[in-house]
Amino acid sequence: MCEDCEGSKPAMAEADGDVWYQRKVTDACYIIPFISQHITSLARVALWYQMKAAVKAGGKVYYLDTDSLLTDADLPSDNKLGGWKDEYPGTTLTGTFVSPKVYMVEAEGEKA
């Protein structure tokens, strides 16, 4: 092994594979994971509060993703950055939800 490869380990059980792990300390200014983790955590808390508001308003939560919530509750919305937006105001939606990222929603006979 070369000097730079010292301490490397194969990613797979076979040592002749193309992918290896190497411990390396990186001091790059763009690697600041705690900021993105904090933003993600705040978004999850906001989503939880929106789900809670939907249930408190007497509605059901049918589907949610990292940035969306499908419910039959009437919730306040706005178009400000970071705000909740009703993408289909006054429209009745029907849908089939199979699993995360696998669903079909129709808006009054049209595919949405």
C-alpha cells in the first residue's frame, strides 16, 4: 500500500473492490452540518404543529412529506417565504396514498 492508503479499509468484504474507506480530517469552511440539521429540525417541528392544528380543527391528516401536508381541515395559509400555502384553494381533492412518495391526487376530475 502507498503511504496515503495506510489505514484504509475496503467498503465491501472483498479487498479487491474499487471502494475503500479512509479516515481523513477535513477542515473545509463549507462543511457545517449543524446548521442544516438545525434548519431541518425546525421544519419538522413546524410540520408537527401544522399536523396538530389540522387534528385540533377536526380534520384528518392523509399524507405528509418534508414540506407538505394533505388534510381535510381548513387551515390558515399565506404565500410568504416559509409560510404554509394552500396550493388548491376551494378545490376538492381525492387521492390514493400507497407509501411515502407513492400517491396519486386528483382535483375535481383533473390529475393534480
